[in-house]
Amino acid sequence: MLVIPVIILATLTVALCLAGIIEYKYHQRSLDSIPLRIHVNGTRGKSSVTRLVAAGLREGGIRTFAKTTGTAPRVIDAEGRDRIIHRLRLPSIGEQVRLMDYFSTEKPDAVVMECMAVQPQYQWIAEHQMVQSHIGVITNVRPDHLDEMGPTEDDVAMSLCNTIPIDGVMITGEDKKTNLLEKVTKANDSEFILSDESTVTQNELDSFSYMEHPSNVAVALDVCKEAGVDREVALSGMHKVKPDLGALIAWNLDIKGKRLQFVNAMAANDPVSTLQIWKFVIDRYPAEGGTCVFFNSRDDRPLRTRQMIELALEEIKPDYFFVRGDKIDSTVQRLKKHSPRTATNVIGLGEKHDLLISFLEGIPDDTLVFAIGNQVGAGQEILEMISKYRHNG
């Protein structure tokens, strides 16, 4: 009686193995039909670099498709048009296989894929089984996703190294973990290239319709150079790019006659990246009326909330600090000793968003407002509300 179940189990096992082999061979044919595959990983800037590279390659006459997985995942076609990815289930790296197979049917010259894996083993699978890139990118290494990749920054770097290609090229803008990244790159028989953001001029940055990081541009230019696209041609394409939803956007606001400068840095939700962005922003804007930080917290991330409040009051030390969150008053008051001149206001998560507008009405003209924290959900609603006060003056 046990023979029949064993036979059925054995048959199912063989069938599954055959299906796996067939799917692997089909996917390998799809990969082989794409002449240039680029895989973009890193802690910050992945979506921006993916868009910049794709735009530069398109401008150079290379038929390019791209996929981002940032604040709002997108497929970008050969004409540079965005298509939203509508997911019927939770995100899975299997999505990369389906998209690579789809891209192959469009007969591209190149595909640029943003890595969507976080855990180290899935990053390895994403690169070595799903993308098998010719050019790998690690934008930077920051202390984020420590639960999955940590606990140390070196651990994060090693995790990101799982997407370094075999016998290819690895390009990075990370200048602190260089030795580690280069060691793994050479072990993979790949060429190592460290991008230099100082080669990107202020005039080149000013030509973007949004605030782009020089490091992102430098990395993207090096990728395009490896693909045979001239620097000026690539830059021309990049200047036309439609920014990712999480890109650093600067607006001039007019709130009932009050003129303010507003910078959205919510996409950078770790303290190290946020502080770097702040230094980048304050160098570009005079902030003649003073500085204001708005922090939109998440109640399910108390450690990150405390870190960002520490960042604001210990490092940035703004004239005004508005925090949206619950059960954080004591933390704000305790840390205020580091910046006693900072005027603080706490907005509860259940309070109306327009209370922030009331606070902004009370700060001086020409104040620089720097928004940090969580952009999803209520954060996006707040940004949409603030955008109604934009003006072109």
C-alpha cells in the first residue's frame, strides 16, 4: 500500500526538478539575449543612479530598459517612459526574473536593474542567478537595514558585495570601505572603479531639474563611460531625466505671503545619509531667515526615531524643529540641551496635517525647511499638501 504514495511523491519530485531546469534554461536564454546588464546596489541613491544610467545610455543611442524599486517601483521603457509596477502580493526578488524575461522580448541593447534584495543570501541570488551583470554598482555603504545586513557597517558592506559581478566591472561611489570592496571585486576577477564626485561641476549639477548628488552623477557617468557613451552625451540625457519619487526635491513656498525654501530629504531615512544631505543642502542655500527641520517619525521604529531626533538636535541644531510622532516629547526635551536655542513643536500622529502649515506660518521669511523621516503614507500626504504652496519666484 505504501508503494503508490512513494511513486506519486517520486513523480512529483521529478516533475518539479524538470520544471526548475526548464525555467532556468529559459531564463538563461533571456539573459544571453541582453548584451549589457547592469545591476545597481547600495544603501542610498540606487533608484536615482538607475535612472541616470538608463538616461545616459539612451542618449548615447543604446536601447535601454530599466527597473527601479525605490519609493514607488517603476519600469522605464526605451523611450524613458515610466510604468508603475502594480503588485498583487508582497515584493519578492522573483519579480526580477519575470522582468528580465520580459525585457528580453523587447530586444534591448542594455538593461539597468536596481537590486531589490536586502538579506545577504538574496542579494547573492539576485546577482549570480537572476541578473548576472556585466557592470555592478554599489552606490555607497551606510548603517541601514542592520537587522538584515548588520550589525556593523563592515557587515553591510560585505552584504552589498554579494552583487559584485564575476569577470565584469564594479563601480562605486563609496570612499570609506574601498579596501573591502576592492578586495572582493578582485576575488571575483572583476575590474574595480572608484568614482570621484569632485569631477562633477556645480554647473553640471545646476542643470538638473531637482537636487542631484554629485556622487550619484559621477557613478552614473562612469557606468556610461564603460558602455562607450561620451561624457557630454550622457550628461545631456541625465539632465532630461524624470526624478524618482524619493529624489531630493527643492521647492520655493509661499504660505500666506511667507516665502520659504523647502527641501524634501525624506527618502534618506538613516542618520548618516541624512546628515550628508544636510551638509550638501546648506552649502547650496543661504537660509537667510534661519533653518527648520521637520521630522516625520514612525511609531514602529523607536530606535530610528531617537537617532533622527539626536541628529537634529546634536548635529544640525536648527532654529526650529517640528516633529510628528507620539510619545516623543520627553526625548525631545531631554536632547534639547544640545541645542537650547532651538524652538521645538511636537505634532501627534493623530493630529491634522495642516497643523504643520500653521507652524510654518510662524517662522521667518527665507527660512530653509529641511524635511526628513518617513515618506510613505502620511509622509506622502504631507508632501502633497505642502506642494500646493509652491511658487516659481
